[in-house]
Amino acid sequence: MAAKSTNKKSEKSEKNLPEVSKQTAGGIGGAVLGGMVAGPIGAIVGGVAGALVGNSSAAGKKPIKKAVEKVRAELPAAETVKKLAAKAMPTKLLSGSATKKSTTKKSATKKAAKPATKAKASAPKAAAKGAKSAKRAAKKRG
């Protein structure tokens, strides 16, 4: 009995849905995606492109499948990409031979040197600020 009730429901829902051609669906989908990516001009271009893809899909040409095959033929194989990346990358990064010990020693010496220079630079600034505030106070009084 449950099977009969589900068939009736699906028949009713199919009757309520309008027939939409592939051209229309492609045009609307392309317009929505184009509008999201490039605004109003993208919506127009995407709608036209979607309608063209929908039209060729309705003719049975399978345009998406052909496009994917062409892109895959143009792309190099994964092994070729790895070889190119290995040539472009420095050997230290590929082997992982860089250690943190060498970097911590350099940063420790730099940190020790910085406070001494800051103390020297801050003394004249403090004196200049003191002189400026003294001048301002004198102007207010006189």
C-alpha cells in the first residue's frame, strides 16, 4: 500500500513541474553564475554562453565532456609537474635540511643587539620632547 501512495505523490509532483528546455536551463544557469562572477555584463555573457551550451547539449553533442577532454589533453601529466617543481625549488627546501637551530642563533644575536641601539636612539628623543614641552609651558604662562 505504501508503494501506491508514493507513486501517486510523484505523479502529482511531476504534473506540477513545467517543462524546461536545456537551452533555457543553460541560459538561466549561465546568467546566474556570470552575474555572480562579473556583475551585469557577466550575466549577459554567461546567459548567452549557457544557452549555447544547452542548445548543443540538446542536440546530443555533449559539449561539457568534449571541453573537459580538451583541457585534460592540454595539461601536462602530474609527473611532469613534479619534475618541473623539483627543478624550480632550491635543494634545501626539497630535502628539508634547514634546521631551526641555525635560525634561532641568528635571531638571538639580532635581538641582543637591538635594545642597545634603541636605548641610544631614545635618549635624544626624550630630550627633544622635554625641550618642546618646556617651550609650550612658557608660552602658556607668558
